[in-house]
Amino acid sequence: MNNILVTGGTGFIGSHTCVELLEAGYNVIVMDNLSNSKEESINRIKTITGRDLKFYKADMLNISEMEQIFEENQIDAVIHFAGLKAVGESVAKPVEYYNNNITGTLNLIDVMRRHSCSTFVFSSSATVYGVTNKAPYTEDMPTSATNPYGYTKVMIEQILRDVCVADPSWSVVALRYFNPIGAHHSGLIGENPNGIPNNLIPYIAQVALGKLEKLSVYGNDYPTPDGTGVRDYIHVADLAKGHVYALRYAFEHKNFEPVNLGTGKGSSVLEIVNAYEKACSKEIKRAFAPRRAGDIAVSFADASKAKKLFGWQAQSTVEQMCEDSWNFTIKNPEGL
């Protein structure tokens, strides 16, 4: 079976994808610098799957570390998650974000070329649709961004598109994620951010645990049914399965293919809070705050291309996502 290198494989989406890859029979090699994750994820992945995998603590900015991985393993494809990902931090540290995400990816591509590896699944984002496109988003819409993090995704997609034009042996699927939440049903792996969370569900979880006093809901005056922002929330396990489907497609088809991974419908922030309250049987105190700069009212996917190209579609409900998230939280109140 093929050997798959998963960069950023100890992170939230990466760890769940490793589980799905191993359960699908692939051999997995993980590379991560552990800047926003824990090595304990590797042990949890092994426990869930009953299979072994290799782990390298390595950084994309260190070419010799990546060369070592490719020299010691016959890598057949790469699933690329590694990168800095906090929108607000990217505004404060644009140089660090551009250097890490873009230079790191260029280094990875360069090492892949030297080792004749040309099958690539990229962790992109719905942020590439910017603020002028209107939901539901389709993959043929023009791309743009509102912050340095988003622009790193736009630029890396363009780099990969150009690589495919220059070398027809390359096969790239750029998966544009919407809003992944939830956790593995075992409760062993889930969203485990360092410090105060940036994302909605880990923040709600901290309130439910009593670690934070209340949830700040940014904006209650959007043109939506309850005034709060609407997003396409997708279970991380569904998202992870999408990578396995994308990988199979990439092995059989050349060229660059952008594909949305979402449910195709939106839920408001308050709908998520209400679903989480039901899951944890606790009140989530919340307070409305002004809109954040760059936030849009409504974002959700047209998810038909993923179903058409490789037969994937999301399965889980918002209620299931919140139940699985809470299960992980109560089993890991201090994180991994």
C-alpha cells in the first residue's frame, strides 16, 4: 500500500486524517514541528487504529530535515496541512506567516521534485473566496483574501496550479475547507489549541468547563435569521474522510483541482451555541460584541463537485458534531 507523508499530522484535522488513512490501509509518515499541537496525538492515533506510523519532528523551513524523511521513506503522495493558521495573528505577523506558509511549501515542493513525488493534496480554505463572492461558493469563483493567512492559501494554490502547468506529471487536489468542528467519536483526539482558542467550538468548550466566563459573539446585526454570522460547519471526521477520497482521485487524475469540503448548508453562531448547550446540558453564557473586521454575514459551500468527482459528501449533523466535541472535552479537560 502507498506511503503517505502527512505534514502537520498531529494537528486537529491532520490527526483525524491520519486515522482515516490508516483505517483505509495506507502507510502514514507524519511530519510536524509541534508549534500548535502535541506529540501525544501520535499515541492516540495508534490507539484508535491499532496500527503503527512513523513520526518526525521536523520543520518545513528546514530543508535538510525534510530531505531526511524522503531519503528514509519511499513517499508516494503528500497531504499538506502544516502551516500557521490564526487569522488575527497573521495580521500582526504577516512576514512570519508568508515566510512559514509559502516558503515552507516551496521547500516541500522542491524536495518532492527531487524525489519524483508528484501527488499532492493541499489543505486550503474557504477564505480564498474573499468578501465579494456570494454563497453558496463554487470552485470556479475568483479567489482573493482579506488577511495574510488567507493570502497564503490563495498564493499556494496559484503556485500549485503553476507547477501542474509546468509539469503535467503532477496531480494536485486543493481542498477548500469550510468550518471543521467535532472530534473523533472515541474522544481520544479533537481540537486541542494552545492558549485561548481562536475558533468557536473550543471557546464554547472552555466556557462549558468554567475556564472562561462567557462566549463573545461577534456581531448580532448581520442580515441573517438571528443576526449572527452563518457558516458551513462540517464534522472533522467527515472532512478527514474527504482527504482519503481526494487522495484516491489524485492518484488516478493529473492536473490541479480545487474542491470544496463542506455540508452545503449554513448554521448561525447561536444555532451552534444552542446545539452545544443541548450536548453538554449546561448554559453557555454569551455576550454580543461588535463585528470583527473582515467577517462576512454568510458563508457556505456548494459541495456538489466533491460528490461528482470522488463520491464524497458530509454525513454528520450539527448536533452530532457538538456531542462529539463535548465528549472529547470532558475526556480531556486539560487537553492532550
